[in-house]
Amino acid sequence: MPQSHQLARQITPQITSPGEHELNKLQQEFNQKTALIDQLKQELAAKHQSINLAQKRIEKELRPIIEQQLEKRVELARTLDEAYALALFSYREKEKLAALIENIAFELITNYERRDMIELHDRYAESTYKEKTTYSDEDAPDLDESIAEDEPGTEDDFESLDDYERIQADLDREMAQREQEKQNRQKSRKTKAQLAKEAQAKAELSNISKASRRVYTELAKQLHPDRELDETKRAWKEEAMKRVTQAYRHDDFFELLRLQLEFMQEQGQALHQLPEEQLQYYVKILTDQVDALKAELQDFLFGPNAGFYSRFGGTPKQMDQKFKSAREDLNRELEQLKQNLRTLQNDPQMIRVLLK
């Protein structure tokens, strides 16, 4: 494709007036909407790119440290298991120690797929892991509450030992938890205002779809490569038609307008030639698309990805700082976990301190 065509892909649909004539109010509004959409789309693209990069950096930079912590957590469970047989613990202390081993093993199995810990869990638990995981969602909270009531302070005491669970949960379970929360909200009873808002959103999407279909139909007729005899133009039309089809499938009315502008310029036409009635319709659809893009951006503040983006996303400089801080925190906690393990392995009496 010629370079001019490649550059045209970045054109923002704007109406320019020939000569010294000023644009009318409707034409100015069209330009404002398209400029805003272009800005919003760039912001969204940057945020999505940031999330994708953050996920890759987590795997490369943080996951190896987390895996080391995981192994140390397994070693902790096995150390406590070995200590359980020692005569230095009272009956009550052994009860607490058994509950602690059970909880650690359960977390390792459930959250980190360490199925090699099932045998250890079942050795100390009243109910096997299989029995626990067959409970209904309604029964599960009661199980957690009963553990908390029977063993007051156990979880808090262990958290004072290391922050491994918190770090792992932040990285591995945040997305799943937020998705579950979202589903729960969707299942809850909806107010009339919510229903009205959903109906309005559906109507806006329908309007965008209709407008997209209209522009798509026009462009499909104009860009049909089989009707073009010139080989260079045919190649350009084939590429343009692929982009038109992709934009249509995504209900991206703005991108269709961008492609329409590119084609009009290719044909020596200009947007100021659009009839006022058609322009009014375009402005309405562009307004709907602005609202949809703003709502999508809001998801980065309050939606399922908000916590993840806040913690790991941002500009390259911000991400570098966030990942540096995360690495330092993880390494510091790993060293603390190693030190605590050495202490417990060298002096089992320290386990009694932990249990208190």
C-alpha cells in the first residue's frame, strides 16, 4: 500500500470549510465529537496496552519470587507437621497447631493448586479437602466462621509471621474475586433506575449498530474491489475493505467514519458536502459513542480491572516504579519468611510463641 494510504489511517474525521467560510454550529459539534472520540480511544488503547504489559512483567519479574515464597510456605507447613509429634506441646497447643497446618494446606491447595498438600490437610482436618469443596456456596461461609470461632487469633498470629498470603491473593485472585463480585451484583435485584439505564444503553447500542450498518453498506458498495480495474487501487480497496469489515463487526462507528473520510479524500470529496440531516444523525451517534468510551474508561477506576491497573498499570515510568516497589516488597517478605523458617526449624519452642 502506498505511504499516503498508511498515513491516512490516522486521520481524524474533521470537517474543513473551503475558502474563508466558517463552519456552522453543527459542523463544529461534529469536529468536537470526533476529536474527543479520537482522544478517548487513544487513552483506552494506552490503558489496555499497559495492562497487557503488566501481565507479562508479572510473569517475568514477580512470579519467580512468588514461586520461591510458595515453596517456603510448603516448607513451613511440613515443618509444623514435623513439630506436631514433639512432646513439648500441650493438648490445647496441638489443637491450635493442627488448625494452623490445616489452614495453610487448604490455602495452598485451593489458591495455588498444590494438590500434593491434600494428604497433609486431611491428616489434620475433621473434614477432608474433597468433602469441604463439595459444600454449597451457602454452606462455605459457615465453615469459615466455625474455624474462626474455634481458633481465635490463629489467622492473625500467622499473618504476623509473613505476608505471603496477602501478596499471592493480590496477584492471583484479584481478578477472580472482582469477577465474582460483578456476577453477584448482576444477580441482585435491580432498581427501576438501573433497568431504565440498561434500556437506554441498549437503545444507544442499537443506534450505533444502525448507523454503522448504514455507513458500512455505503462503503462496501464504493470499495468493492471486483469493480476496480486499476491494480493499485484494487489492492488499496481490498485492504480498506478488511478494515471496514473489522470496524463494522466491532460497532465502531467512529472508525467507519474515519475510513469513509479516507475514501472521500481518495475520491477528491470532503465532509463539508454531507447533507445537514445526515450530519445531525452522525452527531447523535457520535455522542452515544463518546458516552460508551467514557464508561469504558470509568471501568479502569471502578470496574473489575481497577485494582490491577491501579497497582501495576500506568505510564512506562509509573510502571517501572510500581514494579520496582513490588519486587522489593516480595523479596523483603521472602527473606522474612526464610528467617522465620530457620528460627522455627532451629528452635521448635518458637512455635509455642506463634501459637500464643
